[in-house]
Amino acid sequence: MNKPSDSSCFVRWFRDSTPYIHAHRGRTFVVSFGGEALTDGLFANLVHDFALLNSLGIRLVLVHGARPQVEQRLTLRGCQMRYFNGLRVTDAAALECVKEAVGTVRVEIEALLSMGLANSPMAGARIRVASGNFVIARPLGVRDGVDFGHTGEVRRVDAEGIRSQLNQGDVVLVSPIGYSPTGEVFNLGAEEVATSVAVALRADKLLLLTEQDCINLTDNSPIRQITTDEADILLEAQQLFPSDASLHFKAAINACRRGVQRAHLINRRIDGASLLELFTRDGLGTLVSLTPFETMRQADIKDVGGILELIKPLEGQGILVKRTRENLEMHISMYSVIERDGMILGCAALHPFPEESAGELACLALHEDYRGENRGERLLEFIETKARGMGINKLFVLTTQTTHWFREHGFNFADIASLPSSRQVQYNPQRNSKILVKGLATT
Ligand SMILES: CC(C)(COP(=O)(O)OP(=O)(O)OC[C@H]1O[C@@H](n2cnc3c(N)ncnc32)[C@H](O)[C@@H]1OP(=O)(O)O)[C@@H](O)C(=O)NCCC(=O)NCCS
């Protein structure tokens, strides 16, 4: 950090993560990880990352597994977990092991989250962890003649209970066990618990920490983004690696179809993987969503903060005129945006002048990292379609530094007289913008 190049890298990296920090603040993320995560040296770092997410204002629910810890205890007692059709059978001895293992794992996680040593990433973190009887379960019962004993399934999640802890800024820790109104304890799958919790909370994200990258076996490429329908096709064709990816994919698909915005499969063996996934441009995990994860759409009031963030540097450079929050809020219906995983990475406005069947294209901007991939062109097409739908046959733009881009996209130089008269009086000669016009053929 002493060399200037290191410090400028740090500053750039920190600044680049700002839009993601804004996009994630106040959002609810459910993170699930297997008991394997506790068994290697990276776990302390993972917990530090959770602490960081919490301090960045993310409402965090952690769901842990405990399979290796349960199996270890069973082995010590000379027993084995029995499986039938891929489902665990939990007899009385196994349930004892589950209770012991889950209790121990929970205490270990709580201890790590309580750390506050000076000179450690946890200094001053003061995280409060809440755990409790948030998951109500019922027995799987007898299936195909097999009694699954104390193996259960989620019956209900006390979303209100979890929310009230999150509202106080607590991290909520949920274990893969559930309680029934009859006072019994049931052994549950961590993925099922995580999915049910995420659905009950209508979480913004479900992060499933996996043991490996997810690979598409048709071309051996890592899967970066996928819709639930595409994931179904891969699952059906068994084109996924590793095989336990299918368990995570099923959880992700299920969560997204039941109202969770996004699910991410992240290889937890990469140190800092969750941070890379959440705070860098392309992440490194697999993003599952119901619809394509980048969308172009009409803006709404919730986008104002993201638009302001996007245009601020361009206003500073004199490329765009300054806009206040109030102005944006008032005219938000005129804006269109490109949104990618909660972040606004492009915007444009169309101000109509109906009396002259004209419209002004304004505030066209792409985030610096996302330029040069035709998004500007697609945003322009989106605005043109919107304009045609409003009966506009002449689109004009005032620009100081982007004339060539507009000329390459069908605009021609024009003079002030070609502007609608009400716009002519607002023309700022000091800014000395060039005026360009494009005729829109009506279909
Ligand atoms: C103009 C802008 C919206 C284009 O978005 P984009 O997604 O990068 O555009 P596309 O991918 O469709 O086009 C990229 C091409 O435009 C060129 N281009 C980008 N800005 C340009 C400019 N100011 N002048 C001339 N050409 C420009 C790029 O060099 C690239 O061409 P190349 O591939 O031949 O090198 C984007 O560059 C931007 O946000 N610029 C800053 C804001 C701005 O100028 N807005 C207009 C205000 S009136």
C-alpha cells in the first residue's frame, strides 16, 4: 500500500465499488454454506466478509449446513447416515449427532462473528447475532415404505421474527434444523432452509456458496449468467458439473420462481469470492434469475439514486448539464434505464414537445465500464421506439462532446430554428451545444 501505484489501484478499486455499495445497501441477502466451509483455513476470512457486508448495510441471514460434522460424530459412534432416494433417514442416534453438530457449528460461527481484536478485519465490528426457532418443520414421514424418522421438511418460516432482528441491524443465523408445534426437532437440508427463508423474506438475493465453479459440460465453460428456464434445460440434459451443482441449481431456480430476485452460486474456495461477486463488474459466480439479468426499461422513482450516481461524473466533466434530485424525481417518467443486478448502468430521457411532434433525447449516459458494447445504440433504439409510440417524428439532441456518436447514429447537424419554439428560448448560448436532429419514420 506504500507504493503510489498500489494506492492509486486501491482508490480506483474502492471508487469503482461505490455503485454496488449503493445498490446493495438496505437489501436482504440470504447466504447458505455447507459445514465443509468450517473445515478449512478460509472460514475466518469468509466470516470477516460477512461482517463487512453487514457493516455496508446489507441485511444478512446466514444459513449453515453441518453434514461433515454430523457424519464425523456418527462415525465416532460406529453409525452411518442412511440415504433413500437421495434423502437422509434420521434415526434417534443420527438426531443426537445432528443436535450436537449443529450446536457446535453454530457456536463456532457466533464466536467468529463476535471477534473484535484490534488490527483484525473485525476490529470495532460489534456484530450482534440472532438465532432461534425461526423454522417450523414437519416430518417427511413414511415414503415408499421407508420411515424417514427425524428427517423433516420446512413447514413455515417465521419471517416476521427474522425481519424484526434484521431491523435492529442483527445478523440472523439459521441452522438446518426445525421445530414442530409438537415440540420435536427435525433434521433439515441447509439448501431447503435457505430457499424457504429467502422466499419467506422475499429476499433480494440468495447466495449459495458451493465447493466448485459451475461448468456447462457442453463446452466446458463456466456458467456466468443463466435464466431459470435455461438452467432447467441444463439440469434435464445433465449438462452440469460438479454433480452437486444440480442441488444448488434446483434451490436457485426454486427461489427465483418463488419471488427471490436473484440467486448466485459462488465458489467459496476462492478467497473473497462473495465480495468479488457482489462488488465487481462481472463477478465470478453463476447468477440465476427469472428474466435476463440485464434489462432495459422505463425508470421509476426507485431509480433516481442510481441515475444520479451514474451521471454525477459526466456532469463534473461538463458532458451533461447538472440535474437535481428534485428535477429527476419530477421527470422520472421520461427516463429509461438499463439495469443490471440492481445497478443502473445506463440512462436516457425523452422530453416530448407534442405540439410540434418532436422530442428531445437527453441525459444519454452509460457507466464507463459498460461502454463500447452497443448498449448506447440499444438505448437509443429503445428511446426511438418510445418516441414513435408517442407520435414523435423528429428527435433532437443538444451535445457538446458527442456529436460524432450521434452522427454515426443517423443524426444531422441542425440550427436553433429547427428546435421547438419553447425549447429555443431555453437554449443556453454559453454552453454552445451543437444541435443534431434525426427524423423518425413512423411505421
Ligand atoms: C455516448 C455513449 C452513450 C455511447 O454508449 P456506448 O454503449 O459506448 O455506445 P456504443 O457501444 O453503441 O458505441 C460505441 C462507439 O461509440 C464511440 N464513441 C463513444 N463516445 C463517443 C464520442 N463522444 N464521440 C464519438 N464517438 C464516440 C466509441 O468509440 C465506439 O466506437 P468504436 O467501437 O468504433 O471505437 C457513451 O459513450 C457515454 O455514456 N458517453 C458519455 C456520455 C455522453 O457523451 N452522452 C451524450 C450526452 S449528449
